[in-house]
Amino acid sequence: YDPAKALRLLQTAADKKAACAQHVLGGLYEKGVGMEPNETLALDYLERSADAGTACGQISLAEFHLRRGNYELAKEWLEKASESGQLAAMYKLGKAQALAKEESEAEETFQQVASEPLVTSDPERNYWIGVAAMETGQFAKAQEALQNAGATNAFGARSLEPARMRRALKDDPLAQFSVEILDQDRESVGSGVGVGAGVGVGAGVRSGRGVG
């Protein structure tokens, strides 16, 4: 594996207007992976990808703005990505609305995602339905959805118990979703990561898909 060569190939593809390469390269520039962090170049490549109309580019650009508290710009791009029926974009739009203190709009968006039917053959779809259901306090639906999201999306989801779920809104742009799982003594076990029946139990919903 040659990281430098991989980066050169990615740069070449991005400069040839390959939208997926542009959105990946933008993320690398933002995080400083294989290069010095460069926010200007990160934004430039993310904007190119988003302007090309790719949902992945639009979501990545929205997350870039969301991490910087630019909620209006984030919402604008997430709304565009949502037009294609992307549940990930719709869910993250709800997060942006919540962070912008638009509680009723956020609730409506989460409800819309949570009301979608589960599809056995589409674990990715079920994941976003599940986390949206958690946002709206529909914990039985959340449990069902996450148990059908596959281990890659929601490892240990079979340990989730609706009776131990409580809503816990968080004003944190890096939060995956605003639900805490409580143990029997109502002590917080986790919030989106490593949740289960007790502290230290490695069962829960992964956080790798959220903003951050």
C-alpha cells in the first residue's frame, strides 16, 4: 500500500472533475490525512463535489458547515441531498434544524424519517430509520429498525431495550444522536456509543455515521 501514490491518483481524479474523488479529497484536506490540513482546499473540493449534484458531496459539504456552526448553509445542502430521498440526508437535516433551535421543524423531519417502512434487504435504510425513531422517542420502532440494520451499522443492537431508553437532547454539533440509554439505576450508560445494559458492556449503536 502506497499512501502517497493513492493520494496522487485521488488528486488527479478530483482535478478531472470526478465528484466522488473531490468529496473524498475534501475530507482528507479538512482532517489533514496525508497532508497538512487546509480548510480552504477542503471547502473548495467539497463545493465542487456538491455542485456536481452528488448526494455524498452535498452531505459532506453540509457536515463541513455543521461542524463550524454554519447551520443555515448546512440545512441548505442537506435539503438538496434530501430531494433524492436520501434518509441519511433527511436525518442529518433534522440534526441541523435541532442545533439551529428549530425544534418543531426538527421533530417533523425526524418523524418523517422514522415513519418510513423498514426494508429487510436495506440495512443502511433501517439504520437511519432507527436513529430517527430514537430522536422522536419511538423506542420500540428504534429497536426493531436497529436490529434490522445489520451488525456493521448497529453492532450489539439486540441488547437494546426500549424500557431503558430516554430522550436526552444535546446541543453538540458532533453528537451522533440525542438519546441516552440508562441502566437499572437510571445512570447514564452511553449516548450513541457502547450502550447496553450496564457500563462497560460493548453493545450499542455505532457513532461512525454521524457528523464528526
